[in-house]
Amino acid sequence: MSGRDEIIRQAMTLTPEDRAYVADRIEQSLSQDGFASPDAAAAWIAEIERRVAAYDCGELQATGVDVALARTQAQLADRRSGKVDA
């Protein structure tokens, strides 16, 4: 068994939360400033600027964190259950 296979084997014994943490840290190590590529970073910056401008001029309303989190959790549950196409 190669070293990387052994690392994967050990990682798979972790809790789901710990595996997510490890996966996130590995992904961050591969990306630039938290983004997979300069193009992805530029796209996110443009999207953030678009949303801030829409909020500033009243075209977009803010959603409370509790509402946004509940909505996200419901959508994730639907995807995991197969109710929504990925």
C-alpha cells in the first residue's frame, strides 16, 4: 500500500466533520487565495461586487443568517435524498 493510500485509509476512519475539515484544508492548499484558479477568483469578485451594488441600490434584500442557513440545510437534505438533481 502506498503512502497516499494509507493516508486515505486513515482519513476514512475520521468522523464526517473531521473528513470535511481535512478535505477543506487540502483543497485550500491547492488553490490560490482560497480559489481554485485566478479565473474563479475573478468570477467570485465580480459576483460579490454585483450583489453589493444590487443591495446598495435596493434591488436585493438581505436575508438573515438563520433563514439562509435553514434554506441551505433544506436544499442540501433534498439533494442528498435525491429530491433535487445535482
